[in-house]
Amino acid sequence: MRSLRVAGALSALALLLVAAPPAQAGSGTGAGLGDGAPRWETRWNPSPWRDGVNAFEALEDDRRGSHPEGQPHVYVQGNAWRFDAHLEDRDGSDRMRNEVRGMRASDGRALEMRKDETWRITYQMYIPDTFDATTSFTHIWQLKTSDIGTPVAQLSLPVINGVPKIAARYWTLEDNRSHDFATADLEPIQNKWVGVTIELKSADAGSMRWVLRDGNRTIVDQKVEGIDLWWTPEQYNRPKWGIYRSIRSAGLQETYMLVKDLKAEQLGPATPPVTLPPPDRGPGTYEAERVGNVWEGAAEPAYCAVCSGGRKVILIGGNVYDYAVVKGVLSETTGTRQMTVHALVDGSQTYSVSVNGGDAIQVPMTGTKDTVTTATVPVDLVAGVNTIRFYSHTARSPELDKIVIK
């Protein structure tokens, strides 16, 4: 095993982002016309009938496969997106989750909420009276980044002093705690369409504003400033909609939620997209993020400044659900070859590797999260096309950059 520190590390990114000037707060669409101030620009306005669930970056519809009879749990109903929650649904032993994450433009590109950008998200929401607030957690909207498990911000349905509420909250990463900054009674907004506005500045000293309206009546309009809403050095913030709740609250019912009229606006000009370095096209090299590979459960490609191709696959292992499969591995003959795994390692971590569904090979690795580490193991390939699965049933595995077969 050896470690390769890629030149430049984070300070001289192989992943180049040309950032737009920081946006300043405005009063609304058209604010600043004629005075040079930034304006609200629509970036996302999907249609259920036209875009379906492809309006979102990814779908988390019973990703553990706990209730196939209930599929789909996330789908279009009329002019809205519907999220179902059944009592059988599970996303682990103590919770259920049926959500969508991120926003996808009409050209297929994921929209990224980046540092110092101000975004405004508006939509209509319908919560039936079967969708209860809970003594444990129930979240109906989240702001997250892919490389950190703690949410940045949320809309939740807690029970506070015995009263069902809807609450807007942000989180502090250093102590992993949530902070409600605005609440409203839940019962008066059930069984009707209500309007939601969330305005966010993703910054070290950021801000969050939550507006809840029943028709023309404003129920809540509250803003909190000077809060840290930017935690990630390489990834980006993205919203999530759906039902994510603990199953350990009494009185849970089968239920659903509807959202419609989704819209996202950015204050000021669009930030240019990230420019990725080219992938490694050397002989026998297979990038983990290559199109055609499989990422199951929470596993997904993410930006990586020190990785070839500018990406890695994160959130591999820790359970039976989160794994990655490198497909299309070619071999001219049947026999044993040497596979070198390139990955970012947080201390000591291990992959289980299965070639073509065979017995697991253990690949222990030791390294740091800002360095590409390598480990070489023998693998038995067949003549033709092979698949190689990376997983771990017990703990998170390293973040996979690429493999090289020799």
C-alpha cells in the first residue's frame, strides 16, 4: 500500500470553479432594476407532467427496498408530486424515508447552491390530517450537502409542549444540534394548500428566511442571520423534499404529502459550472464515477479536488445497501490480474470487493481524506467483461477514485 499526495491539494484545485461575485440581498423579483443591483433570476421551475421525478437530481424512493409492494412511493399525481409513507417502509431499523434530492435543469444538469449565493425556493404544500407531528423526528424539507450527514437546515413537524407544530430550523455542525427559529401550529394548515418560501444565503455568516402563507394571510415570516450555512469545501448545498421520519413515535398513520408550483430563484447571475479535469484514460483504468457504473443506496459521485476526473464515489459501505459497482472491466484472458485501488481514506478503512459475484476480497487501506491512497490486490477475471463490487457490511469504506487493472 502506498500514498500518493496529488500536487496542489485543495489550495490549488484540479477542480476549477470560477465564482460569481457574492450576491447582496434584494427585496424580490426585479429588485434593483436600473441601479446595477442583482436581481432574482429563475433557475428552476419544473412541471410534474413534463419533468416527472426527473425534475430532481436523485430519487430516494424506499432506497432500501423494504416495501416493494408500495412502489412507487414518490410520483406525480395531477399537477403535484406526491410522497407516500406506509407503516412498512424502512430506511434502517428506526426510520423511514421517501424523498427527492436536488434540482435538475431541463438540460439534465444538477443545479448547485454554492458558497455566498442567495437562493429563494417557493412552492405549495398540502399536509393531510393523517400526517402527524411526532415526538421524535419528522422532516418534510431539508438542506443538505452530500459529504456531511448532518442537515444544514430543515422544515420539521415536532410536538412542542404537547402541541403539534411545523418548525423551521438550522443546525450547528460543531455540536450537531438543531435550532428552531420559527414555528406555527400544524393543525390549522392541514387539509389545505399553503404557500412556502425559503430564502437562503449559503455562507459562513449566512441567513435563512421562512415564510408560511395560507392564501393571502401570512402565518409566519421570520428570518435568522449570522448563521453558518456553508460547511463543505468541495460539494454544494441542495434541497430535499419528502417524508423522513422516525418510526418510534406513537400513533403513526399511513399518510402522504403533496407539493406543487416548485420554483427556485438565484439572486444575481448564475455561477459558471465547475470545470473538471480529464479522467484518467490510461490502459486498464476505470473511474469510479464513469457513466454506466452502479451506485446503490446512499453511494453517489461527488466532487474531488485531488482525484483524476475531478470526482469520487462517496458513502460506500456501513450496511448492506450502500455500494458501488465498477462495470465493463475488460480482460483478454481468464486469469489472475493485479488491481490497484485509488481512494481517499479516513484513517483505517476496508473494502470488501467481489468480482463477478464471487467471494469477498478484503482490501484494507490507511490514509487521509485529502490524499489519494492506493492498495493493490490480486483479482480473478474472466475473458471478456467483468464487474467489480465495492462494499462493506460493517463500516464506511474509503471514497473511491478509480481502479487500475494490470
